[in-house]
Amino acid sequence: MRFSVARAHTVLLHVAAWLAYYTYEVIQLLVMQAPLPGLRPSLLTWSLNAAVVYLNALWLFPRLFLTRRYLAYAGALVLLLAAFSLTRYGLTRYVLTHLEPKAAKSLANMHLYTVQTLYRGTFFLGFSICYAYGRHVVGLANRLRLQERSLLETDIAFLKSQINPHFLFNALNFLYAQVYPLSEPTAKSVLLLSDIMRYALHEGGEQGKVMLEKEVQHLRNYLALNKLRFGDQLQVEFDVTGSTDYLLVLPLVLLTFVENCFKHGELFDAAHPVRLRLTVHDNELELLTSNRKRTGPVEHSTGIGLENTRRRLDAVYANRYEVRVVDEPTTYSTYLHLAL
């Protein structure tokens, strides 16, 4: 069903393009006060033009040019142009003159008619080559995008397969039950870790997206776990503006930017805290992170990294996102904009 709808959409676009160009030529004739051709002659001649375009674009170009048989392709174009010229002459002489007697006037000067025919055929062949090449490039881009998305999905599936979720969560629940009587903060850390792991392993609904409110809660869990880890020493400000309800987002994308602050940032300077600003407005998401750079050793991160995040965004959001990074001597900031 999807294929049929997509094909019908393509056919309608092509018909609209041919009608637009035909209208352009009619307007030219009106401006020059030249006689307009009838509907049936126009339909026949433009069908011949279309046949040249699609015969080359859909048959000759992929079978000869894309297989690097350039000499054969050049010869085929010459034959196609000759066939177009002969067909156009036969159509004019034996069909159009009966449908529209004034069409015979075009044959009065055979030299001019031949030049016009060759020009016409060459024009539509050139247009056909451009269309075929553009179609080929778009097809390559789409296949590359599908391959990248497939690789990303395979990478994620491989990472998930390295962990047995049933064993992991049973172990975490056991640890929580054992630790709780001894240390409530430690038990809470185990519970937060369990929620973080469960989200990372299991979330990802339609088209690989999750509810934005769940993604924000995942960030809060990550920050809460680090708060327990470092206590009151941790200096992080996290502000959320706007409603996160009923919106979908690619999972674990926001975490990459936040985790980057913990990897490289100074986390204990009260005068320069890590700042995280998430703003949602009219289905537009903005995430701004800023931190002072750590002067000592940096923490190892298990995140997928900004480069892989860009690949994931390219695969899902295409031209609907923007990432900016400002790397200065003492500070580091990132900006993400997503059209959800």
C-alpha cells in the first residue's frame, strides 16, 4: 500500500512538471502572437518528448552509463535522437496534417524544420540526462542513509546483547534489598542505577523514539545518581522550561551532551557550576550546556560521543536539527536544536 501511494505521488509530480513546462511554452507563443496548437496534436508531440526523456532516464542511462559503457551510451543517444527526428517527421507529415492542416506549413522549409527537430531532441535528451543523474544521486543518498541507520541499529542491538537484562536487574534488586537496611543512600543509588539501565536497554518505541518526558526523567536520574556519588560537592544546575508532554525524541541523545559535561567539566566550583538548560516550545527543543574545563584528570565516559550522536540525528532528523560546539581555553559549551 505504501509503495502504491508513493508511486502515485511520483506520477502526479511528473505530470505536474510536464504541464508546467507546456504552460510555459504556451505563454511564449501567446507573447509572440503565434498560433496555438490543438489539444490532440499537443498530446501526441509531447508524448513523443516524454518518451525520449524516460527511455533514456529509465533504460539507457542505468544500463549503459552507470555500467561505464560510455561509448555504447553515446551511440545509443545518437540513435535515439535519430529515431526521435524520424518519428517526429512521420508524425507531422502523416498524422498532424490530418488533425490540423496548418501543421503542414512547418514542413514547407525542410532545413528549418530539421534544425528545429534536432534542437528539440537535443534539448529533451539533455534534460533527460540531468534528470537521470539527479535520480541516481538521490537514490545513492537514500541508500546510504538507510545503511547508516541500519548500522546504528545493529550497533545498539549488539551493545544490548552483551548484557543479560534478566540477570542484571535481578542482581540489582538483590543488592538493593541487601544494602537498604545498612545504608539508605547507597540503596537509592542502586535503585537509580537500575532505572537508568532499564531505560537504556528497553526504551525506544515507534521509529526508535521515546516520550520526551521519559528522556528528561532519565537525565534527572543520571544527575541524582551523581549527586549521591559526590554529595553536596556537585555543582550542577538543571532547568527545564516548557511542557515535555506528548512529544517524542530519539532516546539517549540528550544524555550525550550532559555526560560530556561530567567527562570534561569542573563539577565542584560553586562560582561556575555546570549549567544545563532545556527549553521546549512549539515542538522545538533546545538544549544548552556549559561548563568550565577541568584542569586535572578527566573522567572516562561510556557515552556514544558527539560524533556518533550526529550520525544518529542525521539518520532520524535529517535537516531538522542543529548542533553547535564552542570550545574555548577555559570553557566548553554545546547547543542542540531539534524540530520534534
